[in-house]
Amino acid sequence: MTIPGSDPDTNASIATFDEALEQLAFARLSDPVAPNTEVLEAALHVMEAPDGLDALYARVPAIEAKGVFANSDWDRPAILRPALAVRTLRQGAPAYAAIEALSELRLLAVAMGDYLHPGISAEQARHFLTQVTALNLDLLSGQMSEADRERPQGLGHIVTSLYQYLLSRLGYESILDSLVDEVHRLLAQRPIQTDSIKQMVSQIAKCLFDPEIETSGMDKAARLVSALFGPTIGCRDDPGFAVYGERLAAMDEVALTEEAQGFAIRMHETGMVSPYHPMLLRHLRGHRDDLIPLALGLSITGNDVFQCYRQIVFELIDQAVHPETSQAVYGLAMFLERGSLFTPPVASALWRQLELKLSQAASDKLSAVFGDAHPPRVFLLAGVLSLLGQPLGVGQGNNPTCQSVIGLSMWSFNDVDYLLQLVAWGARDDDVIMRFEGQHITSQHLEAGLAKEPPTDVDPVSLILAPHLDRIYGEMGRLCGVRDDDLHRWINPEMYGWWVGHGFLSVISRTTGKIHEYENFIRHFYASYHPYYNGNIPVIHPQPAGIAVTDSGGRLVGRHAITIIRANLDRVGEMRIYFFNPNNDSGQDWGQGINCSTESNGERHGEASLPFAEFASRLCVFHYDPRELGDVLVVPEADVVRAVDLGRTSWAASYE
């Protein structure tokens, strides 16, 4: 089939594609895994041609029937993830970009009702496509980055054309709705790193103020944009720093009070801090200090801490709070709310942090990542405030440093003065000291641990400390030598603190590498952590644990360190485990209907949660207190069977 009115080159490309498609179908008759390489190469040529996407859209049933997606993840569209699709199209090799583009055209046909697919509904297909398109709003203007322009085989132009094609059929309204929902979902987890989220809000703002785009009725989007760019009367029109500074100078007491209330409300509502907020705080300093608690949105508890430690709070604002470090405002507010300053060593340690002289190595790292708008020590101090206020907001990005990050979270959660000591060592001395079974370990000259390259897409504290902690963790493993159990049994209590349970179980045998005594493992976990079977003892300190992360198809991705925070009934009376996952997004689909929840099931900001059996099914190692172990015999057999079955039919299959 040719397209009427199309040029000869387009028709030639389509003919080549049709021929490759038939050859693939013929080859699959004798070889079910015959490669689809020629079809994908031909598809790229069609995508480059005028009206080529229309031609491929018309061939969606044939592309599916001839087996282009067979033997790949794309054969099961329900398990595909928008974030991975974006990376595949924007960064993947030509063949992967081609099959992803064909898949998205297929999903468009499903969403529009032009093709019925047994594996995904029209609603699911539309949701997927709106999320994917929302994550690529920068392409919708037709402008490409240098990286996009330089991609081989015209992939940059192809991907841009594809997203404009999708948008023309899906409409801007659904895209913006999806992006707003995604931003709210991420903000509900209260991450420390918000730059990427603020970039998404900026994309929403560009769409809202583009006269070529119909955005009437987009109240949710407008409210999100105003929270960042104009949360109060004084800056509602996003006037710029110079003009807003002039307005602040002219405000009377009533106006300043309204500004303080407005900033605090929107900050606590979203967890996102407008860059105008620090300007207000700096204006109030020394002029109207009495309004600072209001501008921070402090409760009675936070205000009590503020009144007792006014001078240190003022000094923190003077040094660390600037438009370029605006998120430190939320960190400071939540730090005061937590009451950690009432622990005597913490105030002293913060005074030391305020006067800390950074090593050249630390200064260079901070400047390279965060720029030179302020001295490096300012960015580190702002990062310290964020971590102290949001212990569950720290993330590791795509780095293999989960062991280090759960340490930062645990120390910030319940050992703040120790964390500040580590920061002082790492930033001032470029060295961290720990002990392992009586031996001193200093990090400075150790070889790299799991992270062969120092992470850079992290918060300031992680930037300084994660490489040191990663090397120390690896050295502790080396000092263990050969032992008869998983090395985490000995490393974790020495690394993290005395509160780590000295009881330890691993479901994977150290000697055989296979699953062993799975049912006994699950029973012990229930008897250690489930309030119904452990004597109703709560989780007192966060406990490190190891999980097997699976993808949306239930397949093993890898092992990962998390911390168990608590076990509680949710609002419908189901017992859940609430845990901290150091990835920057804890809302993950682990397959088999196991979806990590980050809100709406009783989670506090930064927690993920799962029903008890579902969490247990992904557990591989955990610590517990043998003296507080409940009765393993009263754990219901049905719960054990469910957890074991979910594990054995997913990640554990590769260890059997």
C-alpha cells in the first residue's frame, strides 16, 4: 500500500519495509527467533520520510501479526515503563529506538480504538503514552538539543517527529494532566533533590503561557506553577529578584505577614520551595525576626526549638539560605519540627559545621556540581540542612551506593551528631574513620568500592560522603575474609550503629548460592517484625535489610539495600511494612501485582510501603534481635505460603 500524493522516496521506503516484514514472517516459520533487524532498519527509513508515521500507523496490525515484537519485552506491552521508554528513544541504539517507536505507534492505535490488543487496554495505552509524552515536553516545540541533533541515522529528528505525531492525536490537555500528576507523585515523596521536578514544572509553565496551546481549565497545572514561580501576592507575576526585593522593602507589617503565611503554606503543601522564599527570609532577618517562624510554617514544637536556639537558626539562614539553595528552607523548617536540636551535641556540631573549612578536594567537587554562585561551603551547609530535615528524602540516583545512602538516612534519622561528625571528617579532612572488629579503617587511600566513579547526580552531603562510605564498606567486606554466612551479617552492625539487630538471616546459602529454608526465613521475619506475632513490639530503630528488586514482569533486576522503618495497619486494616528505598523514586512496580505505594496507604513523606506478605516475598536478608523474637509457630501458614510462592515464581527462580 502506498500513500496517495506521497513522494517516490516515501513509497520506495514503504515498499522496502513491507518486503522486510514479509521476509521476517517467512523466516519465523522455520526459526521462531529469527532476527527482526532488517525490519527495524527499514522502519527507520520510513519514519524519516514524509507521511511515514501515517504509513506505519496503518500497518500496526501487520507489524504485530508478523512478529516484530516477539521474543522481546515489547511483546508484553503491559509491563513497559514510560521512564525506560524515554531513555530507549532518546539514548538507545538505532534498533532499540526503532522498536520502541513502533511500539508507541501500536499503543497509539490501541488508545485511539483503531487496534484491539489482547495484552493492554485502550485506557492503559493512553496512560502510558501521555506519561511518555509528558516526560518529553522539551521536544514538543520542535527544538532539539545538540545531543539530539548529533544522533546517528537522524534519530533526533525521528523521535521529535514521533512525539509531535503522538501529541497531535492525544492533545495537550491529557499530556499536561499526566505531567502534573507525575510531579505531585514525586513531590509527595519529599525528595531532597528537586531540580528535575522543578524543570518539569518549568515545562508546564511554558505550555500554560504559550498562546498557541489551548490550556483553559488547567487549574491543577496553574496551581503547581504558581507554587514555584509566584506563591504569594508579592511575587504572583514572577517579577524577578530585583523587583521583588524592591517590593519587600516597601511592604508594611500586614503585607509581610501575608507573604510569610503564603510561602509557608505552599512550601508545606508541595515540599517545593520557590526561589523567592529565601529572599523573604533574608529580608526578615534583623528586621522582623518575629515573623521567621511564620515564614517557616512552624508548629508549636518547631517554634519551641526556634525560640531556644534563635542564634544558630539565624546564622543558618544568614549563611545557607539563598535563592540558589532554596530547598534548604524546607530542610531547616523540618529539622526544627523534628526537635533534633534539643539533643545537646547537635547544636555544638552545627556550630562547628558553620565554621568548617573545607578541603580543596571537597571544594572542587562541590563547585564542579553546584557551580560558583556561592562558596562551596554554602552548598554543603544547605545540603546538611536538607538531610537533617528530610532523612528519608536522600537518594542515590542510578549509582551503586545504596549501602552508603541508607547509612546517611539512618544517621540523620536517629544519630544526627554522628552524621555531622562524618560530614566534618569528609569535608574538612577528605577522610572518614570507622572501626571494624577492633581495627581502624581510614577511607582516604582505600580503593574504590562498588562505585568505581564518584557519584555526581546526588545531594551535597552524598557527594562528599558517599565515596568515602562506599570504600569503607568494601574494606569491611575484605577484612571479613571467608566466612560461613552473608558478610552483611558482620558489616552492618559495625558500619551503621549499635542498634542494628545482631540476629541475622539470609535466604540465600553462602556455601551453595541457592535458596535454602525459605519457609523458615519467612516465619522468622514475621515473628521479628509483624506486631501480631512478635509481642506487639514496634520497630524502634530503622533496620537495614536486603531485597531482591524485580521489574514489572517479576524478573530479577538485582539486590538492593533498604531500611525497614515500621510495621503498621493501613486505613483498611491491612498490615504493611513501611520502608525507605534510597532510589530517587520509590513508587516501583515489582511485578505480580506488587506495586510499591508512596502515598494513600498511611505513608509518611519519603516512605514506601507494601502489604506484609508482598514485602516478605522480595526480602533476601534481614537483621533482628534474637531476644525479642516472637513465636515462629503461630505465624499463619497461608501467609508463609503466599510470600514463598511470590518469591519462588519471580526473583528466587534464578537461585533455585
